Amino acid sequence: QPAFVTGTVGAKPTYGAVSRYGLVAMASALDQIGPVTRTVADAAALTELVGGFDPHDSTSLNEPVPALREAVENVAAQGSMKGLKVGVVKELSGEGYQQDVIDAFNATVEKLREAGAEIVEVSCPHLEYSLGAYYLIMPAEVSSNLARFDGMRYGIRVEPTEGPVTAERVMAATREAGFGDEVKRRIILGTHVLSAGYYDAYYGSAQKVRTLIQRDFDAVFEQVDVLVSPTAPETAFKFGEKTSDPLAMYLYDVATIPANLAGIPGMNIPNGVSSQGLPIGFQVLAPARGDLVMYKVASLVEALSDDVAGQCPAANWEEK
């Protein structure tokens, strides 16, 4: 999402491919750390640097980092997608998507077809539940992970400006100063989700939906090499435009959070701008541990979309 709204390339690696050690944990079972760059080649170079096994992270994959840079360079030079099967996800490219987004997406898919790719429409029927599942699982883990920031054992410490300095008041002052409104909102929601009487109804059910989504992806990746979709149902919004409406913000995640739920890699490539000059994103998804093929396809998409990607402000930054 940060890459999509700024017209840049954003890479989400396979879960565990990049260590989370040293970062503030949001949702341990969902967090996938990746770069935001101007080009796919830059993302490949940075991922090679930060990827690999880390004994400090229990979820880290004990596998060598693929030769992403070499693959990107070779594929970009070749410029062909012959023999590649590309799946268009029916649930992530139809009703509810802005017309500018659909037009840009369809144009890029047609370029992939012209470059030799076989385009196949596929269905992941449980993706319609992904938004609800994610916003139950993620806040639950947020409330657990951020409980460590109590002002005494971990993180910053803020003491009350008036009255006695008790443990309870230090904790309240620290969390008031250290957590923003959205973080507080997620902590409150997560605490409710995990409370007695609601755990099975909400969190347990969401985990079952997550399993169904993972199975959907497993099934479609037996038919195709990669999946593509718009990165978001609408164009990027103006700075500060959606901050007062959390639900509207959450809806922007509908196409990207399935990858987090399934632990698969995904990438945003700039796909031009809307009639209002706002960035549009094109998403490539690959099977778990399929980062190499994702980078190959993303590099080709980038090459085919040069005429529109250059319209994005972030893609035109000059060296200072």
C-alpha cells in the first residue's frame, strides 16, 4: 500500500524470507518485511541484501536467497513472456473497482498477452472474506504484541506531569504518548476479539477462513505461474483524505491482504495515473517461495508499462 499510493515499486516477500528481528512486531503471523523502491531492479538488489536466514527470528526460512538481480536483468533483456501462465483473479478485478483502475489493469494485461503470456481467469472464492478475517487476526496480534510497551520493561517511558508517579499512571501516560489513534483502535479491537466469549466466535473463525484462503491460492497456483490484479480498488487518495474514515482506509487493503493471510509474495508496480493524476497500482502474486518468478514477471510488467509508469511522480524523482 505505501508503494501503491506513492507510485513506487513495493515488494512483499514470502513469509519468513526476510527477518523481522529488530522491528516492532505488529502481527507476528502476518508481517512480511520488504522494500519500497523506484524500480523492480532496486527492489531485487535490496531484498538480496536483507533476505536470508536469521537465527534471531523463529519464523525465518533457512534457505538461500534467490538470485533476484540476475533474474531481473536477464528477463528485462529478453522481453518475452512466452510459456508463462498468468491468472487474473476474478474476485479482485471486477465489481466495486474504479473505472480508471480497471482500464489501466486491462491495458497492462493485454500487453502481457501480446508479449506471449497465456491469460487465464481464475477464482479464489474465499477472498471475499479476507478483509474481515484480516481485521480480526491482525488486531488480536497487535493487542498482544504491543502490550510490552508499558513504560517500565520495554520501550519508551513517559511519566505523568501531575500527581503521583504510579505504575498504572506511567503505563497510561506512556501509551497515550507512544500510540497513535489507529494503533489504539486496533489494540481495543484486538482485546475485544480475544476476550472471553468472543475468541471462538471471532478469532477462531477468522483463522479457519485464513486456512480456506491459503487453500484457494494453493489450488490456483497449480493452474498458473503467477496471479495479477489491481493493487487497490481505487486510485491513490490525496494526503490526509481518508484518515478520518478508518473503514474507507481498510477497504483499500482488499487486494493486498490475501497475500499476508496466505504468506505468499506480492509486488506493486506503478501502472500509470488516473484522470485526476493519482497513482494506479498493478499487483503480481506468486506462490510461497516463488519470489524469483514474481520478480521476473514484475520486471517484464515494468518494461511493458514504461510509457505509463513514468507518469507517476515518484518514478520521476531526479537525483539531487
